[in-house]
Amino acid sequence: MTTTTIACIGCGNMGGAMLGGWLHQAQEKGYVLRGMTRTPSRAAALVERGLQLLPTAREAVQGADVVILAVKPYQAEAVLRDVAPVLPQNSVVVSVAAGLSLERLRQALADRCPVVRCMPNTPAVVGQGIFALCFDHPALQESQKEAVRRLFASLGMVLDLPESKFTAFSALVGAGPAYVFQMMQGLVQAGVTQGFPRAQARDLVTALFAGCACMAARQDTPLMELRDQVCSPAGLTIAGVNVLDRAGLSGLLVDAVLAAEERGRQMETE
């Protein structure tokens, strides 16, 4: 079996989540997984599952086929400048650092090897992430693109996007879990107000969102039609929906996404 060596610089929430998913498949797919983190204790559970934890980023990337850059954005360029001299020229660097353009990443690497931008979202922790991948680097080969797609497709949904769409994706999907969890929390609060124990209310709301997402994914029925199917004439559901319509819930969600996108564009110039 051909092996693929994956080095992940940064083993925090996102880096650790991706490594955890790949470790689960390592034997089947021939993955050799290395990591480097400034807080080794955070990676202890991953080491128990087979992660090779190395003390420096340079040691981690030597001989790697794919290098995942999962450090904080303000650290990313310094890390790339440090490892660039020892990176294999046939490797691919995949950056999940938000707000760092392909041009800045290329400059930090001195074009030592191709780089891919990746924007994930937090459900990657449970294997249900959405990953936008930007393959705009001119030196990328088709075989490298396909290898990166396969790697991330094993953790969720993969979408090829031009870099010009990355901020919009970040505002809608990268930030999206925050909007969803806030809606879930509101419904849990309503359940507690009605007298349900908090844990039970949370379980009910979690199952509600999971079931609705499954329905939306499996059917082509317009979302408003799915909503209307629940609303009987003069019933209790339409009374609740009318309150949401008067409050302008849909408009608030649109405004939230657009505000996040505007802030994202500001961050790109800071």
C-alpha cells in the first residue's frame, strides 16, 4: 500500500479534529500522521492513537507529502518562513489560517512548493465538516489537487472555490455554526420555560435540528414549502411562525451573514 505522510503544524481544536478523523482511517488508507504543537499535553489523546508528535515544525514537515498549517493566523507566516527551507518541493501545504491570502502564503513560503487555502467549519470535529478548498496556485498538479480533495472528503463535504469567494464562504458556512447554535439555544430556553428539564430540552432540540437537516438534504422540496407543510390553518404552528415573520428572522440572518462578510474583508486588509 502506498503511504501518505501528513504533517499538521498546530494540534488545537481544528488541527486536532482533523488529525482525529485521519487517525481513524490511517491503517485503511495508509496515512502516516505527524504533529507539532506548543502544548504537547493537548495532543496526548492523539499520540495514544498513533500520532507521531515531534518537537519542532521543521522536524515534522521533513519528508511530508501534505503539510497542514493549523496555527493562529498571526503565527502562520513566521511558521512558513521557518519550515520553507526543509519542505519537500513535491509536497503541498494546506493552510486553514483564516484571512491569509494565497499571495501572502506564497511569499512566506518563497514558492518552495504549492499551497492550498482551506476554510473548514467546526462540525469537522464529528466528521460532518464543510471544507472550501482554493486551488488557485498555478504550480498545483491535478494529482495533488485530487489527493487533497480525497483527504478532506474523508472528513465531510468538500467544495472547490476560487479565492474571491472565500470571505463569503467564511461568513456563511465558517461562521454558520454560531448562528445555528444560537437558534438552538433559543429553543432550549423556550423548552426550559415550558417546564422541560434543561438536558431533555437540549436533547429534543438537537434531534429536531438533525431531523430537519436530514429532510432538507434528502428532498428537493423548497424550504418554505417544507415549513408550510407544518402549518395547519388556524393552528399553533402558524401562530409561532407569524411571530418570527413579524420579527424578521430571515432578514436578521441575512444581515448577520453580510455583517460577518464585511468584517472579514476588513480583516484581510489589517
